[in-house]
Amino acid sequence: MISTQEYLEQFSPSQNISRLEKVAEWIHNHSLLVKITRIALSALGTIALGCAFAWGSVFIGAIGITAIIVTEIAYRKLGTFGLLKNSMSHHIYKPAQCEGGRLFYQGDIPILSIESDDPYKAGKAQGYLTAPQALKLARRAREMSGMPEPHQVQNVLAEIKQQIPQQYLTEMQGMVDGINNWINEQWWWGRYPKVSF
């Protein structure tokens, strides 16, 4: 029989993780420090840029611009890969209600309640209520994987659709219609392209 201490020494998951995983864990556990560093480096870059204009120094200006750009790109990529910890008290979903469902918070937990048994109406409600996050998720997936746009792979999608039961296709079409309804209601409607299925 092995003691708890021996188990921890021999089989600790922390001994078997790569250096990259350790860095990712550190970033996740120190998200506030990462956010403060972002602000500090952006401020320093802005100050350097201001000094460059005041002193006429191209070199200092280049350093300032580089600091700002690199900081923002790095921070966005950390967010894209989910390494930054976010507070649950920051509600990212907007509570709303539509035909077939509603989105609300119970404490800090978002609840999507689908109140329709009809697959199309259920999908439409889900698409409408979660449209901003669905569009953001699709954009992130394309950025991370280099996925082509759906219209670029119509033949492949047509073959895949043949394998999906009609009930789910109906629900997915409802989701697409719900997302497009949400897009139509936004005053900045040109910001998002129409979604197709």
C-alpha cells in the first residue's frame, strides 16, 4: 500500500506538465498582474510616443508604437486562448426574453431557459439570446484554427448535413435565423455579416 505522501511525490500531475502548461497555469492564476502589466506597458508606450513627438526622435516613437502593439496583441491572444481568469460577477450575457426562451442570471450564473418543444423555435430562441457570444465564438474559432468561412466549403457542409437528423437541422436553422434576427435589430448591423446554414 502506498502512502498519501508517496503518491503525491510520485504521481503529482504538476511533475508531468510541460513548461508551456506551467506558464499557462501561472498566467491564469495571476490574471490581475497580467492586466496591470498590460495597462503599464500601454501607458509607457504612449508616454514614449509623446516624448518622440516632443523630442523629434523616431527611435523612441518606434519603441512606443512597438510596446503598444505588442502588448495589445499579446493580451488579445491570451484572452483568445482562455488563459485570463475573469470574474463571474462580470455578466457577459444580457438578460433577455423572446418567443421560445429567456436568458437570465441566477446569482452570477447565466441560465438559458428554452421554453419550446419545437426544434425550430428552440433553436431560434437560443440563437437570438446568445447571438453576440455565438458570433464572438465563431470569430475566435476561425482565428485559432484558420478555418475557412462556411461559404468556402459548401460541398463539404452539404455532405455533412446529409448525415444529421432533420430535427437537429431544423434546430440549427432556427439558431441561424435567431442570430440573424438579433443582427437585424442592432443599430450597428453592418458590423456583423449575416449567418447562413
